[in-house]
Amino acid sequence: MTPRTTDWWRHAAIYQVYPRSFADGNGDGIGDLAGVRSRLDYLQRLGIKAIWFSPWYLTPMADAGYDVTDFRRIDPRFGTLAEAEKLISEAHERGIRVIVDVVPNHVSHEHAWFTAALAADPGSPERDLFWFRDGRGENGELPPNEWQSIFGGSAWTRVPDGQWYLHLFAPEQPDLNWRNPLVRAEYEDILRFWFDRGVDGIRVDSAAMCSKDPALPDYDHTVFPDPHPYVDLDANHDIYRGWRAVADSYPEPRALIGEVWLADPARFAQYLRADELHSAFNFDFLGCSWDATALRTVIDQTLAAHAGVGAPSTWVLSNHDVTRHVTRYGRPDTSTVAGIRQYNPVVDEDLGRRRARAAALLTLSLPGAVYIYQGEELGLMEVEDIPADRRDDPIYHRTGGEDPGRDGCRVPLPWSGTEAPYGFSPDGAVQPWLPQPAAWAGLTVEAQDHDPTSMLNLYRTALALRADHPALGDGPIEWLPATEGVLAYRRGTDFTCIVNLSGAPVDLPAEHAVLLSSEPLDGLRLPADTSVWLRSA
């Protein structure tokens, strides 16, 4: 087992497992904890240092498990609490830490608190745990305000006695009232429940949305207001100070990692102060176009914002909510503003995969921690032709299909074989919960395992070099002079990364040894859309 340090979250390579789509151990077409346990050796060989698990709790699965019925129970689709504890232990034996998802903004409509609230009277203590309000109009037939759900449609649903409840996501996800001290006490106890079972960190879903302006004011939905009535309220910070006290109470402090979508770097950084969250996802980098100037700007702004509060930066290219970056980088517009959830746009997959290889070396050599979304290391593309009757995402259904939703990045992984289910499930299993494309036959782990040029082996080699080089991970960066369209920087005294986004080959510096390149080099020239790691000769 590798040494364990208390600041691992500052520099670790962290792998996101979306349990339903990682590996199916029992043949029901749904990924589970048994499947993850069977692939721990794969993850260890890949070279990651921690696993972040998307929710594995009891859920009716209205929103892929982010509608939680009970945070202290594992959903039977995935396994049991005993299996989760065994998985945590077996990961630790391999030197891999475990991060679990906690969803503070809302719970499932099947949660005991919400069923009790529905049975209680208006104005009752049970309803005060949520945002129940009378409606507008002569008979209360209109919602309390005009807020819209992130998933489409109104953010309010009416109950039989005439009141309405708030849900910023799906109706099956009622928002909690964080002004109620019982909510705070419950979530701090949930943290202790998992920390006591060996979990090393918590990923906080929608971390900036917990608090609401109690006046519930309307606003212009075409303009992001400042202040916003439910995004980034100052009251959030007191919540996470309480969580930090819990995390710091353990002999080896646990880590808190936030999903914080904010445009203002200064406001973003406030969540990372010394008594709040340890780190947060860098969505500006994830959404950045494949352009040297734009990337340099995002990297500089990210490093500056984090330096002000002494927090480590994080770098991520894909996750369970956005179009996979192999597809995004193959489009005419490579930013996520244009690249999230499009129907069959023009995609050059070869170009997208080439850029994804270059982006991997860029990402893995920047200062701080890095997150790898499952299948990224295989070069998987977005699956955009899922039949309507197989789509699962509530975004698709609540928008009447106008938005294809997030299913395309959640398709079960291909492990082996030449046809579906590609080793995702054992022989004789039912078909996977989302269909896998025929084009994935050449992208399985088995197909890439012994190919030294594969995306998988590029990641394995890069992660091994990153772990062994003392200058990589958290630490300083020094930008080097470079021609237009090229990024070049030094880490430590003898490591240089050069990324060519210029569209034409560029000369490499002399007297350097090549550690790794994303594509074959042309002598001492770096081809377009290629990255290289160099060591001073």
C-alpha cells in the first residue's frame, strides 16, 4: 500500500465512477458494487489515487440516483452496505482513497421527511423542512413565483391540499430548507456515518444552491441576477463551516470537494477558504474551447483565484453531466457552451480523439489535482443516437425531447469482446440499461491493453510519470516563451510541457529528452494538436 498523506486531495489523480455504468457484477444490466470491486485491479494499474463514486444510495432513480431516499442505505441495484464497506477496505488495500457523493440541495420525494410533510398540515414542522408555500391567484392555482426548474418547466409542484413545494430540479427532488437546524444536523450526521466507515472525502453536489432567499423573489430568467435568489447566497458558507468542523475532527482529516458552478472567480474562491471546502471542480477549464489563448487565460485565472485562499486547483475535461470531450473537441465549436447536449452535430472523431490525447497531457501536468471521468481513458465518444424509448434522463423527458439530456455520456463501459455488452455484464445477462454502439468494439479495455499507442496506455504512462515526478501535482508553474497558438510551461527544474494548438507543426527546444508525447513526433517538430512532456537533457 502506498503511503497516505493528509493532503492527498491537493495533488491526487481522482477517477469518477458512475456506478450504474462502470461494471455489472450480477447480470441485471446495471453496474453495481460487485462490478467495481472486480475492476479495482484495473484502476490500480491505471494509476489513479482516489475514486469518486456518484450516488450509490437508496433511490427511486428519478435522476440517476441524485434523488436520495436514504443516505445510510445502499440501493439494492448496487448492492449492500456491507459490500460498500468491503469495497472501501479493498480500495484502501490498494492505496486508493474513496470519495462519495452527498446531495444537500434536495432529497427524493420518497424520503421519509417528505412523505411525512405531505401527510402533515400547512405550516407544520414537517413542511418547514422543505419549501412549501401557498399559490398565487384567486384560488392559489398559480405557483408561488415564476422560478423555472433546471430540468425544464416550473420549479413548483402542487400537492392535493393546494400548497406548492419547490424543486429546482425534478418534481421528485424536493428542495430542503437549510434555514431549519434539523436539516443541518442531519447532514452533519450523514458525513459522520460515512467518515466512520472509512470514506476519505465527500463530493458536494450543487454546493452553491442550498440556501434560498426566504422572500422567494422573482427575477428575469434571461439575465443572471446579482444577487441571485438561490445561487451563491452567503448563508451557504456557514453550512460548509459546519461540515469542515466535522471533517477536521478525524485523526486524518477528511476532504470536502464542491461542485460549484460560478462565473465570478472571487465568489468561487470564497468556498475554498481555510474553514470551508478543501477544493472545488474547475468548470471554466472543462468548458473552455480548444484554443491556446482561451486555455492560458482560464489556467491563469484559476491559479490566481486558488492562490488567494491557499487552495489547490482542480482540472477536469469530462463528467457525467456534459458531452464527452472526444466528441466536443471534434466539433467546429469546441466549448461546452455550444457542445453540451446537441443532436448529431458534425463531429470529426479522429480530430476529437487527437485533441483529447493532447488535452490529457496538458491536464495531467497542471498544478493541483486532476479528475478523470470513467471511459475518458478509453477515448470514448458521446453516444448521440440513443433511441427515444431507451433514454432515461429527466432533462430529455421534461423538455419533450428538445434537449437530448445526459445519457450519451453515461453509456456502460466496454471492457472486452467485439459486441455488446463488451464484458460490461457477465455472459447471459440482460442488455445494459443504455445501448452501447457498435463502434466501441475497438475501444474496449481488452482491445487497448497491449497496444502501446492506445489512449488507455497513454493515460497509464502519463499517470505513472505524474506520480513519480516530484514537480507534478500541486506546486508552481512557470510559463515559457512560445509562438502563437502554443502553450509551454515548466514544472520544477527539469519538466516541460508543450501543447501545440496552432494548426501547424512547431519546432521543439534542443537539448531535451522526450518523456511522452500524445502523438508521434516529426523529428524535432511537434505536430498540430499534439502535446509533449520533456526533460532537460
